[in-house]
Amino acid sequence: MIGVRVMLEYFHPWPNSAGFYLARERGWYRDAGLDVELVVHDPWRGDTLDHLLAKAVQFGVFPSNRLLVRRALGQPLRAIAAINHSGLESIQTLTDSAILRPRDLAGRRLALNPTPRGLAMVRHLVKTDGGDPDAVIMVDSGARELRPEELAAGVADASFGGYWAWEALMASSIADERRVVWPVDQIGAPAYHSYLLGAHEDTLTADRELTRAFLAVTSRGFLAAAHDPLSALPAYEQITPYFPSELLAQSLQRIAPTWLYEGQWGEQRQTLLEPYAQWLHEHQVLADPGAWLEATTNAYLPEPV
């Protein structure tokens, strides 16, 4: 058996990683001679891309924009498959705020992690809707995603960043009819792959067959999970027993459609990569808009089924 360490994208496992867990639970990695360990990153040591760069793991899941920025800096990292074919972030608010559309954020307090890309996205959404992005009052919430209770308590009028397929589904003391969730894809965001799967260039060079074998099984896992999302629920009840089964089930069903494009898993699409890279460049987030060309490859994916 060949040991393979895979780092997920968040502080804890959540249903976006269902394909990995289902493939492992059903023994498909084992049948391919792979002993797969699924881990999350230690923020003290950086994000998934930092761990890949240090060769602490062979494969990892990360936001597409972060990969492009690092590749433009010359870091030898490359994506080998797409996990999501849509944006996952949302703007969340309460009906009490009378914020009815993105342009209404002008003059209001919006909580977010003020990364260059996050700030650019908020400004874009407000401007696209005819509002004044300079009038939005940014509230630094760091890596935390504000709960509806915090919005009700006046910490901010709205928040940006929480996922419509995860945080927005969590139970709250705030009644559902007071909660407002706008997926960014529905309010003017550029199209993009939220998360990609990748590796260090050295891994791809030295372990080509391992990479192909790992992707073949992973593709099988995500296809199975996409066709029957609740089949992955038992795995999550074991690895994240602190989350309610109802939340996990709902999240699995919501997130599953983002994994496939025209019935296939894994293809990184030029129609999402190139315009998004150009958008990041225009908003001073990415130095080289052509970075996506060397940052991504579909060469290791299995043949379409």
C-alpha cells in the first residue's frame, strides 16, 4: 500500500469533501493500492497551499484564486482537478436591515475577512448593482463567519463569505423568514471554480502514475456522491459527529450539483479560469492574468465515462 496524505480546504471536514470520504469508506482507494489519509490544515503553519509547498502532503484542496496568485509569484504548485464549478460564498443579512439588494450595502456595515480578493468581490457586487462601493463600511471579522444572532445584535448589518451550502444552513435562534442569503453567483459575481485539487510540481513529476491512480478513484468517489449525496452521510456522522445529521444531509444535497459539469467530474474549464484570472488582474489581486495556463492541467484526469 502506498501512503497518500490529502489536505482538505477548511478548518474541519465538511460535505464538499464527500467524494474523498466515500471513496475511502467503500474501499476504492484501498483496492487501488492507496492508503489515503485525509487531514485539515494547521493555520499556524499556513493554508493548504503552504503545506503543499512544504511537501507535508501530496495532494490538497484550495481556492482557485490563491493558487493563481502563488503561481504568478513562481511557486511550483499546480491544480490537477476542479472540485466546484460555481462560487460558494454568499452575502447574508436580515430582513430587519432593509438591505434588499447589493447596492443597498452602501452606507451599511459589512463584515468580512478583508483579503484583497474579498474586498474586490464586495466592491464588484455593489458596483455591478449600481451602488457606490466606496460607501460600504467594511468590518474586519477575520476568519470568523458571523452568525445571524450577531447580525441581530448589531455587530454588522450584513456579512460576506459564509457558504450558502454550509454556514447559511446552520440552525439559528433567528427565524428563517428573517434570514436573507444571496449566493454570489446570483448577484453578479464572475464565474469561477471555488475549489481546485492540486499538488507540488515535484509530486506530479516523480509520481505520475500515483497521481493518475489517485484521481481515478477520487473521480469515482465524487461521481458516486453526486449521484447519491446521502450515501456519504454515514461517513460524516463518524468524522464530524459534532454537527447534526440534518445539517450534513442538507449540505450534501445542496453542494453535490457543484461537483459536476455536463455529468463529468474534475475538468478545469478555460471558460471559468481565463475570465476569472483576468478579473483578478483587473482588480489588482493577480499580477499575471495568464498565470492560469501554467497553474492548471487536466492531463492526469481519467477518461470521461
